[in-house]
Amino acid sequence: MKNSTITLSALLLIASLTVNAQNLPNVQKVSVRAPANIKIDGKASEWDDKFQAFNHATDIFYTLSNDDENLYLTIQVKDGDIINKIIDGGVSLIIQKPGKKERKDNASVTYPAYDTPDNKGKLRFNLFHRDILPKDADTLMLSNNAILAKNCKFIKLTGIAGTDSLISVYNQEGIKAASLFNTSKAYTLEISIALKHLDILTTGATKFAYHLLLSGATPLDPRKFHLRVPADGSQLTQQEIFDATAKVFELDARLSTPTDFWGEYTLAKK
């Protein structure tokens, strides 16, 4: 009965999330003034975990907002595969300067980023697809967040004058980023960038185009791929090997393929 209750709760949660996503636009439609208590801490509590859009190309909930000093991006992901995709490959918020979308000098902030290529591909969280008891949720959250704190320490920048290409999350540049899991296994990522870095705004314009990009996780190296031997020591049939391998590489393609979308945002005034 206990397992049935847990499964039912999970199904109800999934149904609720699906309905919520269906009720939101694919791309944010409105300007949003950031709440006075906003913090870049990986929590969406100041938003009551409610968002302005759910983008189907990237499978993320998100809100863009601003105050007089900063532009804020808050996203939340509830799909374990997409979470792993983001943690490995990062989320890039790209602010388009006037002209073609392909301009290489557009201001871009990517988080998380890594100081060496060897650090990419190491973080994979494998507990999203099974039910857990409520009493274990805090332990799981704390464990996952400790892993994030240890490994997700850098922000990558391009097109921002006077800044290094890779900076610590503890910096004095007016650029912040953080991410955390909550007890529902949802992953929240926040980025803020000082408006002074967006020279598109120095012209007096308040409307701009933005590009949100999930670059994708590190692709699986086929030379290093090996199926696990069943715990009971039995041998897999050729068909079972084929089917299992196909599923692994199908998932790998989902994680490693870049996804993105464009939108427009007008700075919200007081």
C-alpha cells in the first residue's frame, strides 16, 4: 500500500506539472520587475516556484526579469535528463546586439562552466526516475547540492568588455550565478548580469532580443561504452544487447544535442 501511495503521488505530481506547462506560453510575453528580495542562490522561493513560460524546445520553465541595475534569468527543470544536460553543458544567456543574430560579439553568460575539459561529463545524477520516501528527500537534496557546490564554480563570458573569459562565481564583475536542487528533485538555476555590461542599452533602448542556449552534454565515447553484466551473472542475448545499446545512445543524443530558442524582452520600469 505504501508503494502504491508513493506511485500515485508521483503520477499526480507529473500530471500537475504537465498542466502547468500547458498553461504557460512557449516564450515569455511580458516584462517583469524583479522582486526586491531577489537573491541569486539557486532558489525560486521569491517567485513561489512560478514562471512566465515553459519552452518546449528546451524543456525548461523560465522567467526573465530586471530591476534598475540587473537583468535576471531564473530557470527550473524537472526532467532528470535535461538537468544532466544543463549541468554538463551549461545554459547560455546571450543578449543580441543590433544587427544579425550571428554576431560573434554578442554578450553571453554561460553557467555552469568548467576550468578544464576533464571536469565536463563527470556530473550525472541518477536518482530522478525513482520514487523516494519524503524522509529521504532532504538527504538526497543535501547530497546533490554538495556535489554542485564542489564542482560548479565558474561562469563563462564572451562579448563583455573588461572581463576574463572564465570567472569564479565569487567575483566583483556584477555577474552572478547559482543552482540548487529542492526536495522535489527540481533543479533551479539563476543568472544575473549588471545592465552596465549590456552596451546595447547605452543607446537608450529598452527592448532587445535574447537567445537561450543549452549547448548539450559531452557525447558518449562509443569506444568506452560497455554494458553492465547482469547481477545474476546471466548472459544477454544479441537482441537484448542491441536494444539496451540503442536506448543508451538514444538518451545520449537527447543529452548531447544543443537546443535553443529566441525571444524579445523589454525592460520593466518601476
